[in-house]
Amino acid sequence: MSILTWTYIIVGATFGLYIYIAWASRVKDTKGFYVAGGGVPPLANGMATGADWMSAASFISMAGIISFSGFQGSVYLMGWTGGYVLLALLLAPYLRKFGKFTVPDFVGDRYYSQTARVVALVCAIFISLTYVAGQMRGVGIVFSRFLEVDVNTGVVIGMLIVFLYAGLGGMKGITWTQVAQYVVLIVAFTIPAVAISMKITGNPIPQLGFGGTIEGGTHGGKFLLETLDAINQDLGFAAYTSAYGPGQKSMIDVLCITLALMVGTAGLPHVIVRFYTVPTVRAARLSAGYALLFIALLYTTAPAVAGFARYNMIDTLNGKAYLSAPQWFKDWERTGLIAWLDKNGDGLIQYRAGQAFQGKPVFTGKTGPLGEPVLRNEPTKTANELYVDNDIMVLANPQIASLPNWVVALVAAGGLAAALSTASGLLLVIASSISHDLYYRIINRKAPEKQRLMLGRVMIALAVLVAGYFGINPPGFVAQVVALAFGLAASSFFPILVLGIFSKRVNRQGAIAGMVAGIGFTMLYIVQTKFLGVAPWLLGITPEGIGAVGMVINFAVTFLVSYLTPPPPPEIQELVESVRIPKGAGAAVDH
């Protein structure tokens, strides 16, 4: 059967499963809608957390960035994995013991201030909308290739699907759907990795094959990483395993990006809320351990997938005649995510260092003498004739390696599972921030449960529309868009959560000033450098890493203002002390 047929079968089956689970788990009360009733087993919650956290950025884009950036792309591996350890050790058990539904709930009560609650609510919405835009972009990319629709149509299809099961089941439906989605995404990521590792190195374990030797062909007997280094340098790129050099990120930028991703992970509201869905503090700790194990299965495989994809792409494309280009190239060319422009008129695909086009290629709908699409964008002066979107590498990898069509379709289903699982968790954060933290906790404390549930579902619908818009008009690759969300989380939530748990002296004035200063600086820098054309002006730190600086500003402002103003009331200090005592707690309740 064709790839399209297999895609309809496998993606259709998985979507049917997700919607069935959402329908079977639909809720009628706010506790089920926001925290799944607080009774999810640790193993299931660990799988759901893994799916919630491993978004389209982890599944689709991370290996793609490593494939093109080599060693420097590992900042995403180090940042996201290290961040989860921070979350599990410093925050999750204590926040679960506090017993609130949401991060703004914790901030509002810990800092005894409705103003602090509103500031946290605004931060949560900004972070979640930025993050979910990356997921919608990932959904659009998958649909554009495998269902042969354009990216925008793919985003709209994803919007409809995620609204259907997020709105129906709330956190309860999302949790059990994410368990199924984790199984789908990890199987879809692992099967092609094992097959390609066997094909290139003869080793079925990708992590070992990545460091092994190539079995056949012109590079037979040579180590894969040494071969990638040599190929990259021959084409004018930096060595694949090199750390810092001309044209690469500086050490301070790499440090800031890694730190921003780490502390941003620990401050992500949609991951934190997962620890309210288990019955006890011990279960929260246990589910964090399970989640780290499930996350490691994908994260230790991603570098191997990246290396295999780069080797296969160059081997099958560079120097080949366009008329005899492989089928995978022609299939992806129709999506506009890979493109070729014959700069020297020799009919050969020349892949070299440097940009092929000014910006991304725009197709005119016409074809050239070799059947190639005619592009509107001006070519650059570099020798490079090939444009490749980072985000296609994982999805195209099975087809590049000539794996069976059902494997190609399975990877598509895995990419969709990763994107939709995270999108649903983020949408619930947005809905709960407005319907629970703003409407119920501030505007109308007497609002009936039915009204709050309806408002939550309406908020999910509005959030889907906004996320869809940014999915259609993204400010970067999926992982880059997501990295901005981590920067916002790092500069706003992480300092306030850590200090709220471990410092009895930090007060509401400090918390409010710190959050505003941290996220304000970070957003200003991101807008300047991403949208206004301003070059990174602070030590060359890119927008993906500026959240680390925002975090430092948040800490500094929070401490300074707190020590210049009166300490928190005695009852708040006692509350902080009680949260740190490692005793069991009952189910989360709606106060």
C-alpha cells in the first residue's frame, strides 16, 4: 500500500482511539476537569507526563536541529533533561503537597495577593500560547506531507482534533489519552531508529550504533561520527562534533540556552499541574521517576536519529542529478519544506554551507525546464542550492532510508501524538487560568460548577484559535518557538516557585516585582530580536537563551524588594514551613 493509504489507516486508528478515550473519560465536575479527580496511578501519570512534556519539539524538531547543528544542538538535550530533574527534585512534591490546581493558585495563596495571582495568570497564558503555537506548527508539518495538504490546512485539522478531546474530557480525558499517545510516540520513534541503525552500522541499538562503524558503501569500516565530521568539513560546515568555532554559537550563548531550558522546564505550568493528578506526595515523587525513565528512552535515541538522518540525506542528495533525485525528495518538495535552485545550471543538487535563499522559498506554481518548482525568493551568493527545513528530518528519515511505507506512516502518527498530547495539556492550563484562577477565584466566588466547566471549554476553544494563528505564522522552527516559551517560564515562574517553597522571607511585593521584571525584560528582548530586526545586543545571547538572564533579574529583584518591605504574615511563614515537611498529603481540593 502507498504511504498515503497507510497514513490514513494508522493516523485514523490512533485518532479514533484518542477520541474514544476522551469520550469515555468525559467529566462533569471541575476536579475531574482540572486534576483528573486526583486519583491517577503513578505509572500512568509518568507516561502521561512523558507525553505531555515530549512535544513536537522533542519528537520532530530536536533531532532535526541536532542533525544540522551537530554537537551544539545538544543544548536541547541537556537543557530539557536537566530541567526535568530540577522539576522532580525541587518543585513537584512540594507543589503537590500544597494541594492547588494551578500555578497561579499557588502564587496567589503563597504570596497572599490577588495581584500576584493575576500576574502569574498572565504569565501562564503567555507561556502556554507560545508553547502551543509550536505544537500546531508541528501538526501542520505532519499533515502537509503525509495527508498531502498544505501546512495551514494541517494546522486547522489539528485544531479541531485537539479541541474535541481536550474540551470533552478535561484533565481526566487528557491524562488517559496521553498514556496512549506516549505508547504511540515512543514506538514510532524507536522502530525506525532501530531499523536504520541496523542498516547503517549493523547494530540494533541506536545509542551504540551512533558511536559505531559504518558497515558498507564508500565509507565502510569508518566510524559514523568521524565520517560526519569529514563530510561536513568537505562541504564547508563546521565538524559535526565540534563545540565552538566560526559560525557557531558562543560558549555563553550555549550556557544561557541550556540554563533557560533547564529552569524553564521546571517552571512550565502544564507539566507542574500533572503532579496534582496523583493521590499523594509519594505518588508524585514516584510518577516523576517513571516520567524521567520514559523521557530518557526518546532523549537518548534522538542524537542517533539525528546523525543517521544527516548521513543519509547527504548520501542520497548531494551531487545527484535533479532528474534522478530520490522519491522522498520529490514528495517533500511539494510541501515547500525542502527546495532546490540550480544556481550554476548543471542540473545537479549542490548542498554546501550557507543559505540557499533569502528567507524561506516561496513557490510561484510554475515549473522550470527540469520540472523543478520556480521560486519567488532571491538566491543568495553562496554555492548552496538546497534549502532544508530542520523540522522535516525525523519525519523524512524512514523514507530516506527506504524503510517500508507503514513505518513512514507510523512516524507521522508519532509526530501527531507528540504534538497533540502537549497541546492538550497547554490548552487546559489556559482554560484553568481564566475560568478557575481569574473568574472563580477573583471575579465570582459563587459561580456554580456547571458554569465554570462551560467557561473552561469556551476558553479552550479561544486558545485553540489563537494557537492555530501562530501555528500558521510561526516565528521560527518548532524547537525554536518552544524554546521561547521555556525562556518565558524561566524568567517568570521558576524563581517565584522555588523561593515560595524554600524562603519564608520572600513576600508579595518581591514576587510581583520579580515576575514583572523577569518576564518583561525577556519579552522585550525576544520581540526586539525576533520581530523588530534588532541584533542580539546582550553579549550576543540569542532569544532562545535570554530567559536565563531574565531569571537572574527575577531573583535579584524579588530578593531586593522583599528585604526592603515587611516580611510575610506569620501564617504564611508557617504555611511555607509545613509545605517543606516531607509527610503525605491527601487529594488536592478546590478551595
